[in-house]
Amino acid sequence: MSRLDRITSSPEICHGQPTVRGLRYTVESLLELLSAGMSVDDLLEDYPDLERDDVLAALEFAAVSVGRQRVVPLGA
């Protein structure tokens, strides 16, 4: 079950960066918060207009995006 329909992009919102449901939460900012150690539950508590499926959609978007690019580890 894909949640990618929750990810939107519009030039009028966050300069066209991918956002969640047209809200001003960019996929990038959500991923940064998660990578800094916040849990999904922490995000949902701090940002009550987000839903669990929004966070999962951001993760899915990132996974699909990375899969289309060649990633070279920094130590390589």
C-alpha cells in the first residue's frame, strides 16, 4: 500500500520542495528530525496536524528517491 499520494509539490509552497499534504512540512525536514533521533511518536506529539501515514509517506518517498540514484558511501 503506497502512501505517496500524501506527498505533494507546488511552487507556491516551500519553493516546490516535496511536502506532506500541501502542509509546510517538507519531506527533507521530517527526515532530518527522524535521523536526529526523534521517533514517529515524538513527531506526532510535536506536530499535531501530522498523521502517522504522513511520516511513513515521507520515508517511502525517500526510499523511492534514493533507489533511483547511485549512492556512493562517504568512506568509498
